[in-house]
Amino acid sequence: MVAVFIFLLASLVFSQEAMFGLDWGMSAEQVESSGVALAKTEIDRNFSIYRTASLPKNLSDVESYTLIFDQSSLCKIVMTGRTIGNDPYGTDGKARFSVIENLLKAKYGKPESHCLAGLELYKDRDEFYECLKYRGCGLWMSSFKAENKSMLLQLKGLGRGTGFITLTIESLAFPEAVRKYQASGNKADADAL
């Protein structure tokens, strides 16, 4: 009985569940075998980057998903929502952001950080997305942590009255993958000199 309890506890603590019906560590082939059509967009050192319009579990208003693999192991997912247009004051974007944020709160608890700021450069209310487009002007985001991942929800601007939502999910292994990427670049630079 104790062994079963320890096994169940360990499986909860070391959960490999990523999001959208995927698990951390899956290979691109394993993702495809679950019925997902992947298109490889880039290979850069230890990273392979794929794009898809659909995953086993989807949000209702997704434009695309980007999956990043370290070697052949899934370590990052970026969900890009459909473009929100004809929304000069950001009303629709803020409402959709709030819905997704509340779903994340219900599952993962209070956000680790929450920033709703803007309009340092653009002062008119109908310039909401223009402000979000430029670094240092505005930021509309919430970040969450779970036992095996970190998540960043953002509302981003494209121009006047136009924006989109992204949700970035990183496994705990992602920072190490980035270190490998940087070390590989440094080695290549040293070899080139």
C-alpha cells in the first residue's frame, strides 16, 4: 500500500503534462502519431522548431502553435491566437485575455506576476494596441508557475485597433536547452576566430 502511495505521489510530482494534450519530452514523431500535422520551420543548433494549426486539445481561437524541441524532446510551446481587429480601445482583446487568465488561475492558482500597464508614449485611448506594440510603452501580461512548467500570457499589439494573444509554456528543462544553444554558439564563434 505504501509503495502504491509513493508511486502515485511521484507521478504527480514529476508530471510530464505540458499543455494542449502534449507531454514534455515527446518527440516530433510522437506528436505526429497523435494526429497532429507538423511543419518544420527551422533547425538551429540543438533546437528544431515546428508549426501546426491544431493539437490534441485546442483553445477555441488559435491561429497556430509553435513547438520547440531540444534535440528531439519537446521543451516549449507557443500558442498564437487569431488577430483581434476593429478593437480600437482593446475591449475585445482585454476580455479574451481575462477569460484565458481566469482559466489559468482556476488550474494553477494566483499569477506569479501580473502587469497591466501602458500608454506611456501613446496617450489616446484608441492607441491601446499601438502602445503594446512598442517595448517600454505598454505591457499586458500574466505569468504562472506550476511544478513542471512556467507560463506567460500576453496581449500584444500589431497596430491601431489590432492585436493578438500569445500563451508561452516552457518546461523546466528549457533554460538548460538555452544554455546548450548558447554554448554551441560560443564554441562555433571560438572555432571561427
